[in-house]
Amino acid sequence: MNKEAAVELCKRALACKHWRWIIGCVNEVGECYAGDHLFYLGTYPDIFQPATLGCLVVLVQEAYGDKVVISQGNGWWSVETDHYRWDDDNTTSFQEALVKTLEAAK
């Protein structure tokens, strides 16, 4: 995934109705959200940064409760809900699968 596509994906995550900043999320300039901390430079989450990726997983789990299965291995991933499945066959990254899942959450 090129840099422009990665940035667009990060911005799509931010636009999801279930997105919220969780303590530990890092924005695109490396600022870490600490609860009461306001970002000074960055505007969107860096979902390719490990801590923020973990926060994205939590947000998907919160949005779906017990109706989501998230699996990841060496070069493969799968995010399944009652109605959808995103995996390495139809997405370019684990991050994209999670963002699509969050976008589809009611």
C-alpha cells in the first residue's frame, strides 16, 4: 500500500461513527493520546503504528460485541461478523479489514 492510500485509510478510520481516541493511540506525527492530552500537530490516527492498531481492534470489538471474530497470522488475516468477512483475499492489509469492519458497524 502506498503512502497516500495508507493516509486515506487512516482518515477513513477517523471518520467512522465508532471511532474514538483511546489512550495509547498515536497520530501521524507521533503524538500519543493520553486522555486529557490535546494533539498540537497531528490530525488523524496512525493505524499502522502498533499501539493504534491495537486500539482499532478494541474499537471493532466494542462496536460488534460478541459478533466479531478477528484472526491474524503470518501474512493472512480475517475479520468476520454475522454479515461480512474481510480477509487477505479481499483487502490489502489487516488495517483495511478492520477499517471496513468499523465502517460497516451500525
